[in-house]
Amino acid sequence: MKNKLQIEKINIDKLIKKYQTPLYVYSYNKLKNNYKKLTNILKKNIYYSVKANSNQAIISLFSKLGSGIDVVSGEELQRALKAKVNPNKIIFEGVGKSKDDLRLAIKKDIRQINIESVDEIKIINQLAKSLKRKINIGIRINPNIDGKTNKKISTGLDHNKFGINLKDLKKTIDKIKSSSNINFVGISCHIGSQIFSLSVYKRLFLKMIELEKFFTKNGLVVKHLDLGGGMGYDYAKKMKFDLYKFSRLINKYFSNVDYEISFEPGRFLTANSGLLITKILMIKSSRKINFIVVDAGMNTLIRPALYNEMHNIFSPKKNKGKKKYSIVGPICETSDTFAKEIVLPKQSIDDILIIEDVGAYGSSMSSNYNSKVLPAEILIKDNKDYLIRKRQDINELIKRDKIPKL
């Protein structure tokens, strides 16, 4: 059966024939419009959080639009640099930066390194001294504020691993003052993802204002205050994060400050830009449950299995017959489930299903579990498709293994 569905201006069958399934498809216009909308409403500096989607094409796209880049690993830093991002537009966070990671950041003279422990100050200062450099640092603070979100993506409570606890701030300030090869530029925070409550942000804003005054009182001038990301994206389409109210809240508390304000969104910029096209391999029934087995699995998109977060799934078919299906993948895990008992037009083997809103934490969290290869990724702009990551070849993966002569 031919599908009439188009993504942007390209027929879905053309994409499937050219790239196979499963297939990640991103919309250039969605990415661009999301960034433009965010910056036009907030009117603050944005640092795209690479962990949401680390494809260099997407990093480059946001960089060319004017975004800064927020990375949380040395590998993400290398991706951003390879994508020709200006080092002065890169902020490096993360609780576990290696000395090699930090050495690269110092050599490239990136905008700033956000430290997340007191010991990290000593390590950075020693490395900068050995390289005869002086590097900008910020302090990521753990404000002990509950983001009211999934506990697996909550990062702002004092039992979370992220940032420096409030009780250690004075010790941190003293350590910075005694370190000659670092230059303090600001403070940052991030209390989690999928936050919809503006009252949570209000508490965060008030706490960060209080902390900025604390730093000033103790002799460190805050030039840059990063308020994190976490703006909620509703996959079920039942609620929406109100950017306009959020902007008014920002202006209420930060309209007349001497320091730069920034945010580091990822999901909010990329989630709705991506679709995952998958083909039906098998249909089977068990205890009144109709299972559809598709060729995408939890290795391709792990969010449903890891966070119990379900994405909308739709079928291009228009036939009138309706049936309840549970959509599962081919991976040898019961948790490899995309949806339970959803109503779709009656399906057949080789039909296509579309999983929505996979632009964030889809490809970036994928794996080769069960030795499955990762799919191709394409970017569509109007009526043209661009390959931005080729489909893996199982033979190339197998060649990575070396069997020793024991």
C-alpha cells in the first residue's frame, strides 16, 4: 500500500526506500522556529544543551542561528568543536570531567567551565597553570529545590549528585580566591527536566538572586547567571509550557540586573522536530492483547522503557476498521514497549507506524543492545532530505571486536 503521508514536502515511501527503517527524521523548520520563538519571547541568551540531541548537524544549525552550546562531557565538547562552534560560545558542565576533558577545554579557551565540586577547582587551577593559561569558571550550585518532576531527571535536590551544595559555598569561594589560574565569572543551576510549574521557577529565581548577593558579599562578582533549562514538553499534548508567563516571571525578578542571564534548553528546542519511522515485522495475539512488533526497539528509543514515558504513535493508513494494539519492539526485554492498547486502523505486516516527538533523547540515548545497528538520521528542509548520520553496518560493528589467541 502506498502512503500518501508527507514529511515536510517529501513522501514517506521515498524516504523509506532510500534510507530503510527504522529511520530518524528531523525538521529543519521546526528546529529553527523553536529557537526563534524561544529567543524572541525570552530575549535572553540561549545555550543549546547538546545532550538532548548531539548530532553535529543540529549543533551546527543552532550555532548558526546564534545559540551558545552547553556540553556535559569531553566527547560532547569535541563534537561541538568539530561542528565549528566558536569556543567562546561553549559552556562545559558535568559532574565527572576527566583531566583530559578539562585540558582540552583549557587549551581551546572555551567560554567557561562550570565546576561541580570543590576538588574540581584545584584540578582545573593546576592544569591551567601547567598550560600557562587562565580559564573562566562558573559554579554550578545545587539549590536544594524540588523540580516536581520524574525522580530520574530531578537534579536540584541536595541528595542529587549535581552541583555544589549550599553548605559548601563559602569553602568554594575561599578556594577560588586562592587559585591564581582561574577567573570566576558566574553561577549556574539546573534543577531537572520536564518542569511545568512556574512556582518552582519562582522559588529557583529567588534563591539564585539570594546566592548572587552572597557571592558579591564575599568578594566574587557574578557576571553571568545561568538559570538552567527544564522547560516542560508534554508528549501527550494535554498541557503546554507557557513561555509568555515564564518570560514575565523572568522580567519580574531580573529586569534590572548587572549580570548576563542565560538558559540551557535542550528538549524544548528539539523534541517536536523529530519523528521515528518504523515498520511492522509481526502481528500476534496473546490473552486478548494484539501485539504489533516493529523494527524499532528500546535500543532505538529508550525513553518509554527507561522513564515510562509514552510517545504518540500514528498510522498513515486511512481504512475505517479500528483495533486496539500494543506496540512493542524486537528487543529481548519485556520493557521494550512503546504503547499499550492504543487504537489504530487495522494493521498488516510491512505497514508503517510513526512515533512522534523523538527529537530529544532519542538518538542520543540509543545503543547497540542485542547487537542491533543504529538507524540513519536525516534532516529535511522543505523538499530536500539530507543524510546527517548514516545507518550503521553490522559488519563494521563486528570488526571492532578482537578475538585474542588464548
